[in-house]
Amino acid sequence: MLWRAGGGLAGIALAALEARAATNTPRPPHRDFSARAKNIIMVFLPGGISHVDTLDYKPALEKHHGQETRGANTITPFFGRRGTVMKSPFTFRQYGQSGQWVSEILPHLGGVVDDLTFVHSCVARSNAHGPALFQMSTGFIFQGFPSIGSWVSYGLGSENDNLPSFVVLPDRRGLPPCGAALWGNGFLPAAHQGVILGGAEMPIADLAPPAPVSARQQAASYDLLSALNQDHLHHHEGEDALAARIRAYELAARMQLSAPAVTDVSGESEATREMYGLNRPETRDFGWNCLMARRLIEKGVRCIQMYNGGHFGEPRVNWDGHEDLRANHTKNARVLDQPLAALLRDLKQRGLLDETLVVFTTEFGRLPISEGLGEGGRDHNPEGFTSFLAGPGLKKGLRYGATDELGYKAVVNPVTVYDLHATVLQLLGLEHTQLSWYHNGVRRKLTDVHGHVVKDLLA
């Protein structure tokens, strides 16, 4: 309409905006923060890690161990099996100049606490895994909305034409509950969905061409295919899914040249391999993911979603400690602790932590009472749990907010998932109220109509 009315410049601008939204080229942030992060690594622990057994020390649990909660302090669990107050099976000690209390099962993370910003008062909307997983990943408790990684990719674009802007590194023990919906693009253009990289043995399936196909033959076939695709697209203008599929296959072709160099860690020093735990069976797979996260950041990948914990159904493959919490958390902490601490140290020593935001979270915490199963576990607790962040623009070594003396509810400076998302976007230079997409008559946002930036976390 603008072109037909003679508004050539306006029409060109409109076309440019449409093209920018549909592709993944780099885009300027909404605001220029002096310590803004350029990239983000999100470390997600499916199942619900127990804050009171890891990062939120509660000596009152030992004091009241074995007592029932009564009256106004009655705790009603998700599964209805209400036990008594249960002390942590682990000891705690203070680390660093900040004096952060950390459980004995996370000694390596204890060594980097002065670089972390702790939020001990996180609150989620649901105590069921599915809705809580969706909220932490997409901002909504229902399926079908874009993931935070897709929003970041849409908001900032990519700095590397030969690699995806949003990469997902799943746990080798299995995909997390809800699967690909946790990193889907929802109603955003398909170019912004997460792309999975597998483990060290086969990071990307079918990446290499068959042996009989020469490089010349492959290049010729790509040229022909590109011409056919563009001709087909010309006759189907406006079909985002088709355009995105073509771009995805073109990206896959470029990845045949760039991805092997990124995923091949044979050139890393023995000291680096040892630091990430690649030489130990327990830490090898997650260590590879952590090392891969650093290498992808170096190559300009905008957003990385990394999982520590797999699906439900097998004991102790995620953090859902309903029964023997001691065994569950001990096993998973051995997988997590050394590689994640190595990633934080490696990013810092290479100067990458000055431009990379690291976010550590889970869908909810766990209750301070026992569930009365087996050796003693804990039920779901969305009323209070712990997350931490690291990177530019944050007050390092800060302990923000607090749960009550038992660790049940956030009572000092509660931080909702919306608040956490708004703060993460601001650290990336994105205003959560401006980052939006018009869908089905609604201007949709990651934070919906909620959320406030937690300014006390910002340096």
C-alpha cells in the first residue's frame, strides 16, 4: 500500500523491518548499558534442585528436625504426603570473601562464589513440573510460547552466519521433561528456535556428506538446490515456514564447514580437559557441554541453553529428589559441580565473563519437610528457591532476598520468574516491555504484563 501510494522510502523501511524480523542478522540492543552482556549461557536443572541442601543454608532445619509443622506454619505438599521437618543430610561451610554458605556436595562452585550473584527468594507460579518448566523457559505455564533463548535471538540476532544463534546442549542421560517445547520459537519466526548439539561422539547427526561425494559435487548440488529453492519461494511469498526451512538448510550446509572445528576439542590442552572433567566418567559428558558452551561463545553464538538433568522415569537422572534425596543430589552434584565451576573460571580467565551472562536456575525448589518415602526425600516447593547469575553488570558476591528460617517461603524481596526474566533481558540490553511480537490480537512479551527489573542486583 505504501509503495502504491508513492511512499517509496517508507515502503523500503517496512520491507527492511520485515526482513530483519524474519532473519537472524545482528541487531542493536534497546539501550546502551555500560556493562551489558553480549551473550548468555543458561544452565537449567530439571526436576527441582533442593535449595536448602545446596545453596540456602538453614540451621533451623537441624534445630526443628523431626517436628511437625502446625497451625499457620502448616506445609501442604504437592503429593499430599506431609512429613516432619527434615534436616539436610549434608554439611555446609562458608566460602570466599562474601561468606556464601555452600553444601559439601558443591565444593567447586564454592570456590567461585565471589563471582556469583545469588537470588535466594525466587518464586514460581506452579508446583507441577510441566507448567513450572514452561514458565521458567518461556514465561508462561502453558505450551506454545517462545523460549527465552528465542526471544534473545529475535531481539539481538546472531554474530555468526555459519552457526545457529541459539544452541541447546541437552544432558546425555536424556532430554528434559517437555522436550523441545522448552526451546521452541513459538509464534516467533522459525529462525529463532533452538538447535540441539549432541555429545562428543556425534555432536550433529548426518553432518558429514557421504564418502563418494566430492566437495565439488556437493558445492554444485548446493548451487542448484539454492536456485530451485529461491524460485519456489518466489511463487510462495509471505510463507514464513518455507523461508525459514530454506534458511535452516542453508545454515546446515554452512555448518558442515564451521561446526566440526567448533565441536572438535582435541586441540584443547590437557590442563583444560582435566579442569572440565573430561577425563572422568562422571563428569565427561557434562564437562563436554560446558567446554562446548565456552567454544560456542567464542564463535559468536548468542544464546546457549544447557541442561543438567534428563527425563523422568529413571532414578537419579535429574534433581527430582522425592525419595532418597541424599543419593539423588550426591549423584547429580558430582556430574554438575566441577564442569560448571570450570566453565565460570575459564570464561573469567579469558575475559569472556565480561561480556557473557550466565544464569543458573531450576523450575522450583523443595520443601523443608520430608516426604516420608524411602530414605527421605522432599516434595516440590515453588514458594522459595535459589538461582544465581554471573557476568557483567551484576553485584558480585551478593546474596539477595531470603526465605524463612526453614526455607519454605520467600519472605525478603521475593523475585518472581517474570522479575528474573526482566532482569536478564536488561543485562542483555533489552527492555522487557519493548521486546514483543503481535500474535492473535495480543502484543506478546516474555514477561506478559508482569515483571520488574531487580535493580538491587545491578552494579
